[in-house]
Amino acid sequence: MWPAPVFDAPERAPLGEDCALDRTADFKAELRARFKVLRAAIPAAEAEAAARAVAQAAPPFLNRLAQNAGLAPQQAPVALYCALPGELDAAPLLGALAALGFPTLLPCAAAKATPLVFRRWRPGEPLASGRFGLSEPPPEAPAIAPKILLAPLLAFDGEGGRLGFGGGYYDATLAALRADGALLAAGGLAFAAQRARDLPVEKHDAPLDFVITEHQILDFMGDSCACSSSAM
């Protein structure tokens, strides 16, 4: 089991809000660099085992989310992602959810810091090259608003804080989906080693409702954090 690193947020600067924001941005950049290195150091065999463990543990949890809202799997589209190098591979989970009847979606990015569009995609269907060379469903695939969203991340903390890649896509997306009121929950997929003790949070940072790792599910939607183990 990889230990969770401990990186504390910087003290609030006494020189005004602009200075504090600058220091927060600098610290976020430092954290991104550290966690990219940490994540890249996870051996490939362990990364593959982690993806399989998440694919086994996540479906019952996501099914309960849908059932609690009175929805069958077919009525609860789940947005996932095509993993970039170093990210926890969402493909095994996507396949497991598709086999259970969940409509599975992948993101299509437009301009920076604008909401993502999610299009229907199932294993075996073609993918196109999108913005930044990312793989995404072709334009003719139907656009569907997700009921459950699963996001990649660089780091997370024990209160639902998420450190992303700095593009602002998921913050803008979650703000739009939550304003619409149709989203049941938004979570992150990560290796357990990506947990930090404390992450800096700015006004635009959208919190997560849960995080799923190879070892546990952290649920931030209740009065307390419910953790369930997932054996590898």
C-alpha cells in the first residue's frame, strides 16, 4: 500500500487577498508537480490491479446512488474519462458499468474553463481525436447529461477537496451540472497514494461528493465520512 503524502496548505498571507491568491496558486502548482511525480512512480502492475479493484468495488456503490434516487441503471448515465498516462484507468469500470446497463459517457472538451459535453460511448465503439489529442466520442454520438460524474484528479483530501490539472474544465462542468439540478453526485477516481492531508481551496473549486480508490470509498455526502474497504 502506498503511503499518503502529507502536504500542508500555506499560511494565509497577511498582505491582502491578491497576495493570498498568488500564494495559493503557487502552492497548487507545487502540489501538481509533486503528485505527478508520485503518481508516475506507481508500478504498472499495481496501477492495473488498482483499476481492477475500483471496477469491482464501484458498481455496487454507484448502483445504490441510482436506487436511492429511484432510478434504474438504464436511467442513470455515468460520465467517466479516457485515462491519460499516470491516471487511474477508468476503462475496466466503464466496461463493468456498461455490462450492468448504465449508459456510459465520455467527455468532449471545448474552450478552457468551459463545461464539458458528455457523449454516449460503449466499449468497442470508435473514438475520435479531440482537443489536446485526447480520445473522445465522435460528434455524431448523442450528447447526454450525466446523473453521476467520475473525474480524474491529481490529489484529493478527506473533505472532498480535489486538485485538478489547472484547466478549470471540471470546476466549470460541476458548477453547471449542479446549477441544473439533475446531477446526483460527482466523484473522483484515484490511487490511494493521491490522498493529501489538506488541499488549498478557492471559491471556484468544486468539491467532490465521493472518492473511489483501490482501497476504499470515501463518501462525503452524509453527516460523516463513510469508508468501505475494497480488497485488491
